[in-house]
Amino acid sequence: MSAGLSAIDHVVVLMLENRSFDHMLGYLYHASGNVSPSGAAFEGLTGSESCTGPDGHPVGVYPITPSTPNAYFMPGADPGEGFLRANNQLFGTTSPLPGAVPSMQGFVTDYAQAIQDNERKHWYVVPGTAASWIMGCYAPETLPVLSALARGFAVCDHWFSSVPTETMPNRAFTCAGTSQGHLDDATKSFTVPSIFGALGKHGIPWKIYGYNRQPLTRLNFPDTQGAGAANVGLFADFKADAAAGKLPAFAFVEPSWSSTGNSQHPNYNVALGEQLILDTYRALASGPGWAKTLLVVTYDEHGGCYDHVPPPGGAVAPDNSVGEFGFDFSRFGPRVPTVLASPLIPAGSVFRVPEASTPLDHTSILATIEHRWNLPPLTRRDAAAPDLGGVLTLATPRTDDPLAGVTAPTAPPIPAQLAAQPSHLAEVRDELAATFAPPA
């Protein structure tokens, strides 16, 4: 175990929904030539990136500023996010040849189709939404909380989703190191051990916090389904536990899944997610355990939003599960925004592992927990994953607050059609909850 990890007693993960790295953080250090104040190189946007449009002409990236109309409902519609749609975005085809290098040129044409799909399903689409909107990426001033957290502590510019597809498989990798071959949300629960069960077997405390309802993650694995009431709570309980110094070793925080919630799933209200990030940070930073805490804010998948960095190959297949669509799990998914916060992290850090190494992905969370508490890996994927100990380089915890004076943007009203729209993940949670009998 690294010296950095030995100084940590609490790992807290807030996992939000469906945004790519460039979409949320690509402009973070644009004004300084993609170099952080600490002098670290940052793989962000230069402003010259483009993607081929339906007419064959390039469509360039552009910043979403606070004055951009409907800024907090961008990209305007729900992009495609399943395995085949991700392939189309990365390769320009749903069936890339083995060993093909992602061109990252299919986002605009794929989004043009997604807009039509949204309209056909009578989902809310921001009036005037165009295929070019998928190239919009948030300026730092539009996301003051996420940007301040990234600048004040560490941003991971080479953190990839575990698999190039949608929510449930990536969340399964986050918690169990495998999706058991599944690549879509049709599979809503899994039959493998999770990190929560592994911690419990060793007497190490853990807790899953749903925002305002029983957490979805509690319903996804046999060992979490069998856990007692002490292992689950709401966000109000999270804040109370943090204030009382009663946080477990591992805390997993979920957003509100509804279309009026704070998950930041496109095209939900991003400003509400900014408030959730701030509330999570404030609860930790004002609590007695902050000096020994690592907060990970990340997103489960890219959600069809633009990113310019091709996901690498070389991923280790987690187990012997046969993958849907013939996928062998040798490719990571696209980059997702990930910020690490702890008083043991210097401001302005850009954290990544050496280029030839296995990159950071969601199973790095598992590796961090396993290495800190001396647990065996769950699968071959997390056994190969790097942990996060290398970011914790300060011998003495900082006492400053990089988010002093930072406030979340005012959330605009949610359109009535969007508010009335069913949320896929809320439906998944409700379906599982309807047949769940908590242990006596």
C-alpha cells in the first residue's frame, strides 16, 4: 500500500450520469494553454477540434457559456449511449473491424439520428436543437463548482469509463469489476460479489446513500440486497454522518434519478448537479474526518457527448463471461470527467498514470479500496487497475478551502414536458424495488 493511501480512512464516491470529459472539463485550462497552475500538462481542448457533420463538412467545438441559451439543458436532447451507438460515435460505424483505432468522428452524425429518435418517442427536446450542439463543451465559468474542485485539487484527464456502453454495465464495473458480459441496461441486477460484500466480510464499514429514495445500487447485487438497514441511507443521512464523524470506510453516493433530479443525465438540469457536487464537498470538508478523506466525483459513461481522445485498447477482460455483440472487453470506454478532492492533494494537480500503463478507469476505485484495506481483487480487471494513492502526495493536510465563496449556478426552471417525462433509471430502480424484500 502506498504512503498516500495509508493516510486515508474514508473513500467517498459520487457517481453522476452520462457526460464526457471534453463536454464538462475540456475547457478547464484552455486559457492557460492547457497547462495547470502547477505546471502540469492537461489534455483538454485547443478549440480546433472538429467532427464530421451529416453533410461531410467539419463541425467545430465551441464553449457553452452562462449566456448560451438553454446552457444547463445542453446538448438539448438525449444522445445515443448504448454499445452500438458508442461504436458509431467512436468509429463512424456500429461494427468496427478488430483492432481499429477510434477516429472520434461520428458524434455529430450519430447525434443527428438521436434527435430524431427523441422526437419520435415524444421526449423533451430543447427547441432548435441541432446536431452541431453535441460539440458544445462547458466553459469553466458555466460549471463553477466542478471547475473549482478540479482546479483546487486534482483532475484526471485520462480516466476512462470501463466499457464503451451505457449505465448499468459501467456501474457494475464500478462496484463489482465486471458486467458479466452485459452491454446494455436490459440487465438491471447482477449475480457476482461486489466491493460492498467484500468489505462486509472483512468487517470494514460501508454505506450506500440514495439522494431521496432507496438507492438503486443496493438492489443490484446479492450481497447488497442482503445487507441490513445500517448499510443504506439518504443524502440527508450522508450529511449527518459526515458532520458527526461517522462516515464508513467506503461511502457511495447516488443522485436523484428523476427527470427533475440532479444526476446531470442529458438533457436534465446540469445546474442541479452542480449543487449536489457542492453539497457533497461541503458536507465532507466541514466534517471532522476531512483530513483523512478522499472524494471521487465521476460519471458512469460519456452518454454520447463529444470527446476528442480515442479510448485505448489493452483492457483486461474481467472474467470468462461471453460479451454481447461479440465484444471481448479489450477496449475501454470514452473519457469521463473525474475529479479527486482531499486535503492531501496539492492544488492544480493533473493526475494520470504513465502512458504505457493500464489507464485509470472505474475499477481504479475498486483497486484503491482493495489496496487500502488489504482485500483481494474481485476480477482480473480490478487486479490490473492502478489505484489512486499517487495523487495523495502531501504529508500534512491542507487547511485552505479552494471552494470558499463558490456557489452553484442558479438552476433554471425545468420545462413541463421534461418534468413529466419518465426517467429510465428511476424506472429501473422502481422495478427492482417492487420485488425487493429487505432482510428481517
